[in-house]
Amino acid sequence: MTKLILSRISDVFHPKILTTLKDYNRQTFISDLIAGIIVGIVALPLAIAFGIASGVSPEKGLITAIVAGFLISALGGSRVQIGGPTGAFIVIVYGIVERFGVEGLVIATIMAGFMLVGMGLLQLGTIIKFMPYPIVVGFTSGIAVVIFSSQIKDFFGISTEGNVPADFIEKWRFYFSHFDSVNLYALLLGLFTVLVSMYWPRINKQVPGTLIALLITTAAVTLFNLPVETIGSRFGEIPNTFNAPEIPLIGFDTFRLLLAPAFTIAMLGAIESLLSAMIADGATGGKHRSNTELIGQGIANIVTPLFGGIPATGAIARTMTNIRNGGKTPVAGIIHAAVLLLILLFFGKWAKLIPMSTLAGILVVVSYNMSEWRSFKNLFRNDRSEVAVLLTTFFLTVIIDLTVAIQFGLLLAVLLFLKRVIETSDIEILNKEVEDENIDFADEGEQLAIPQGVEVFEIRGAFFFGIANKFEEAERNVISQPEIRIIRLRRVPFIDSTGLNNLKSFILRSTGKGITVLLSGAAPQVSKALEKNGIDAIVGKDNVCVDIAAALQRALELQNRKK
């Protein structure tokens, strides 16, 4: 069993770093070094902000960026992917911490890591990355709204007793009822952070605006002793050391309760990391390895919580920063993790001076960038069903819960796929002429005459449970009973058990009425399915024909014998 598992892993797990190091040179290292340092600096305020917004202490965000950032680069399937905590996880992580505590989050993250490894080993990477676009936009836009909502208290410096309600509607009622306690200094710092973060790139694209805003606001609060809440006043001292790895104990009841949240973390991580890798491929002209990426992400999420970290995935903004600054290989991601480690060890104690309103301002910018409002608006021009999927996913994410939204979104993705397949699948009855098998479908070629008393049932598209009823509908449209019925399968890419059962029933009904049935042009995989289910034996081996011309010739022979 162990050998089988190891063999399976070796078949699908090929870290990109092993490929890139073969031709590694000094010039590439310098490019990776510069990019890694810049990305590490960019990641600093984001890691702290994501940690706090997720309901955990700030150093946990940094630990995640360090450990997961290193492992995702070292073991992942992309040349330039940068991993770490992201805004997408804020909602689900905060909910898990509120309900199960930090220990529950650790267990759920490890479980999600094993799920991601399993997805990679089962080679699901190529499937997951093709999640329908309306669902992805619905998720990300909904998460952006939730993140924005969660930062209002710190952004305005609202002074309240007790916790802000978790429910979206109740949260905004709470805000409106406490706006009389707004801290003007905090609001000005938050607005300054947003403006600098958005407009600083026009001055300098190398140094991130979020870092400039963080340094200026922190200096202002410290020098002028402004009355605003800081990381230190809320969380106290920030540890500048790593915790020793701890393996949490888990009972079956805990496992059962955390299964759904863990699945949400895994799916969200898979979707975001593969989406980020695809965007990186578009920017670099490279090609990532989806299944290796999932395994690398999985390992990172198994190991990181042991050191006190939170869920991690590929970060689109940091990945693009890496590309824009010349990152060439996973070494840049490893250097980014090393830079963050040095900051934690030697400068972490200064992080306690950062104002909470500054971090809220950074997350407001993150939520705006995540919102994809232009894509959201453009999707309203599409089919009504896609708009319905978009709005359903969006409102479930915002109003109900991300776990429910993920599960319902996956169901909607399946239903949307089935709808599209059903729309492209059809059964047509022909009794005069039929197109020659050897002509391209798009061309108008020679038509073969169908002998009198012969009828052709042509199936177009996948023959599965979604179109099983179309056979019965087509059968009802038959005006007169033929002597011979040809079932043409050349355009059937696959057939499932429902389709096979439906086809068998149709053949038996036909033969019961004295109609001879011929099968024509089945693809190799469809032929195998027909043989396994004994359908070829029912019609007779001689009545299974390679193409329509052979089937029509066989029909003439059978008619002549009867005469």
C-alpha cells in the first residue's frame, strides 16, 4: 500500500523548483533576490492585517507568510507563485475562531491541507481551475464586501463595549447605532492610508504604497501621541520567536464538526491558488503544474498550523508584484519568506506601534481590489442563468455564510454544466437522407439516401442522465413504424450508466415491436461501454457497424433477405 501511494505521488508531484534550478545562474539569482526582497516588504503589512482581521494575533499572519510562503514556493507547481495568508480566508477563518477557537482553526487547516493533497493526487487540479466565472466573481465580490464591512469599526475608530456582531445585517445596524463615537484621528489616518495606497504607485511603483502609509501613520501616532488604538494597545507585545511545533489532539466529534469548514478552506485555497497561477502564466508565458500546486499548497497548510499559522494559498497581488519586479523562479518566493523571518526576529517589536486604523485602511484597499466590480457589472450582460448564479453566490457569501456559499456554488457549477451539456445534446430522426460519416461536420458534403422502411436515430452530444428523456420524446415523434432502426453514435463522446440503461430499454422496445436495430459509428470508449453492458449482444455482432455507410448497406442486405 505504501509503495502504491509513493508511486502515485511521484507520478503527479513535480515541484517547479527542481526544473528551474537545472539552468539557474547568477543573473537569475539577482533578479530573484531583488523581487524577493520587494515582495517580502509588500507582504509585511498585509500579513499582519490579514492575521488581525481573521480574529487571531498579528504574529500568526507573519508566521503564515513565512512558513507557508517558503513551502508553497519550494514545493508548488508554479515558477512565480507567492503564497501566504490572503483576504479570501478572512471570513471563514474568523468564523471558525469564533465558533471553535484557535485550536479548532489549527485542526481545520490541517484537515484542509490533507484534502488539498488528496485533490492533487487525484489530479483534480485541471478540473478545479475551470470553476465557472460567475461563481468565482460571486465569491470574490462577496468576500470583498464582508472584509470591507469587518473593517468599519477600526477604520472609523468607533469606541464600543463588547464585540461587533458577526451577522452582516446586524453588524451594520451596530455601526449606525455607534457612529456618534467615531474617532476623527483614526478616520483621518484610515483615509490617508487608502489615498496613499491607491495613488503612491503613480510616484514610485517599486516601493508599495501600503508600506509608505504604514510608516508615515505609525510615525505620526508615535511622535504626536495621537489618541488612537494600536496593535500594542489591543494585543500587547508581539513575540519575535517561533512557537515549537504542536500536534493538536482531535476527537471524532470535533473532526465531524470541522469537516465542512475544512472543506471550505480547501476549496477556497484550491480555487484561489490555481486562479493566481493561471494569471501568472498569462503574465509570464509559462505553464504551471496544477496538481503539484495543490499538493504543495496542501503540505503548506498541514505544516503551517503546527507553528501557529493560519490557512494559506497563492496570493494574486503578491504574485504579480513578484513578476513585475523580475522574479523568475521559486527562489524569489523563498527569499520573500526569509525577509519576513528577519523582520519578525529583529523588527517585530516595533509592529506594536502600528495604528489599527492604518491596517483597516490597507484592508479597505484590499477589499476594493478584490471586489471585481467591473467584472460583476459586465456579467449582467450575459445569460439570465449566469446572472442568477452570480447573484446567488454573492448574496449567500455576504448574508449567510461562506461555507454555505462554497457548497451551494459547487452545486450551481454542476447544474450550470449540465444545463450547457443538455443544450448542446440532441436526438434527431432521419428517414430520407443522412450525411456521410467521412465528411467534416461543418462541411456540406454528399448525402446518403436512406432506404424506405429504414429510420436513423442520430444522437448528438454526451448521452447521460441529463438527456435520457430526449429518447422518449424522439420516439413519440415517430409517425410510422420502420422495419429497421439505425442508432447513430458518431457524435457521442461518452455515455453513462443512465444513458446505457435508457439505450438498452429503447432497443428492447424496438425489437419487441419487430424492428431490427443497428448501431453505427460508436467511438472506442462508447463501444467498450456497450460491450460491457451486453448491448452489442442484444442487437447482434453483425448489426454493430463501423459507420453510417456500412449500416445502410447492412440494412439493405437485411431487407433483401426478407424479400
